[in-house]
Amino acid sequence: MKNPNYKNLLIEWLRDSGVSEVISETRNNYYLQQLQNKINQKNAETNKTQKILNLKQSNSINSTQLPKNRIKHDNLESIKSLEELLTAIKEFKGCDLRKTAKNLVFADGNAKSKVMLIGEAPGADEDRLGKPFVGQSGKLLDKMLSFISLNRSKIYITNIVPWRPPGNRQPKPDEISMYLPFVKKHIEIIAPEIIVLLGSVATKSILNVSEGITKLRGRWHDYKMKDRDRPINIIPTFHPAYLLRSPGQKEKVWEDLRKIEKKYKSIVETE
């Protein structure tokens, strides 16, 4: 028969013998347990930090992709004239560029033209006067057009973004995406036979491509539009502002102009 006080007697005997710790019957690696606890704690902190970063990134993406008062394609269906389009752009408050610019730069030229030019965004001179391509790049553009017997009375000009970005910087992707529906409606109303894309921003935006202007310039592309049987002929070329900085590229633009002239004449002759 076991002594009920055996356990207490054993503990007392061990204590009297100077024993302060008792080894368990099960083997335990306490050092490994402590290390694992530290690793688990570190992982928990990392996961918490990552969740915070993901939340911030998600909020940032949402604020960029879903700006306030973002134009919807459905809202543009009722617009049938340039006057209505201009009013819609003036009333659109989803982009902050309007807060730093002086004037809205809508378009210039002949609205019945068969040739439509699309640039990037207004510069300082354009912002001051409210017309596209009126500065040094505009003067060069007029000279380029004169080489193929065109002028502003025979062409129509607009930009991807109608407000000048601060410091003449390039428009940001979210700014472009906000105004692209307006540009497409602009094309629909003008219904040109030829579109000349001036520079990389206009080219990538309209053609929805990632290739640079150097690779795409001088090549014809089709722009398909609903309620129109045949596509619009599109050709990208260098922006006049780029030519002012890199005059060595003018020869390539001359080649592009000759292609535009040839296409334009073929369209006029078939009418």
C-alpha cells in the first residue's frame, strides 16, 4: 500500500538535499522552444506590418483608379457636339490639374477637317492663351504642316489632357485615364480620316500600347470606331517639342510627313 504522504515526503527530501530543479520525465529542448517563440513573435510582427502596408497600398490604388466624379462612358453617350463636349470637360472636377492651370485648352483648327492632330498637354504659352500649340513647338508644327500644304484651316488639333500639368511635367497615368474618354468622344465627333499622334503620351494613350514612340513612329495603325464601317488611319510621329531638343530627328519626321501627305491625297482624290 502506497503511503499517501509519499509525494510530499519526496519533495521535502529533495529540498533538504539542495535540489532546486527537477528534470521532467519527457525530454525538452528549452533553448529550441525559446528560439521558436522568438521566431513566431517576429513572424507575427511581420504579418501585422504587411497587412498595414497592403491596406495603405490598396487605399492608394483605389484613390488613383477611382477619382471623385470620374466620368463614365454612359454619361458621354448623350454628347453629340463640340459645344456639349466642351461644357462636359469644364464641369468635370475629377482631376486637380484644373486647380493649378490658368485656362482650359480645348482645341483649334477646322472641325470639319479630315486630319486630326492629338498632342500631349498644354505648355505655359498654351495655358496662357487657351489654345493648343501656340509656343515654340506650335510654330515648328505649323512649319512642318506647311511642307505638305496643310495649315490650321485644314487640320484640327487637340490634346490628351486639356489642362497644363504643373511645371510642364508629363501627365500622370491617372490624369490621362480620366480624360481619355473625352478624347475618344472628341474623335467620334470630328470623325477624321487621318489622326496624327504627336509624341509618346498621345501614342500610348490612343493605341493602348507600351512600345515607345521611336519604335511606333511612321507606321500606320487602324483606329476602329463604333457606327463606322472603315477604321481611321492613325500614324504616330515625334512631338515638335522633342524636335526642338533633338533636331537630328527632323529627317525622320520628314519621312512621316510624306506618308501623311500621300495618305491625305489618296483620300481626297477618292471623294
